[in-house]
Amino acid sequence: MKSGLDKLPLEIPAVVLSLSCSKEFRYRLRDFGLVPGTRVIARYRSPGGGVVALEFRGTVVALRTRDIKGVKVQWQ
């Protein structure tokens, strides 16, 4: 299934397909190592749903869901 990273169910591995967000944020994600082809897993969500903790490349990073809507992923 293809969707935005903000919709990725918890504990389901996915692969990043594309980054369609602001130029500055896209550079920040690339600095983190979140580029097309990266395997990512949503580990936790805040109670309000405004923040999601993502695990990729051996680390966990918390990002706002409004910022990662433009990151397209695919999962089974």
C-alpha cells in the first residue's frame, strides 16, 4: 500500500518512495538519512497524533506529522 509517512501504521516496515515537502525540510530529512529507498518503521505516536517517532538507519527520530505528509512510503 502507498501512502504518506504520516499514515504509516505502527510497527509496519515501509520503504520511502519520495520526498515531496518543502526544500528546507527535505534537506533536513536527507541529513538524517531519510532518502528514497530507506526502510522506516513508525514506533510511537503522541496521544494527540501530532508527533510520530520513526526508526530508520539504527536510530529513532520524532517528527511532526504535518511535516512528514509529503514523504511517500510503501508497505505490504
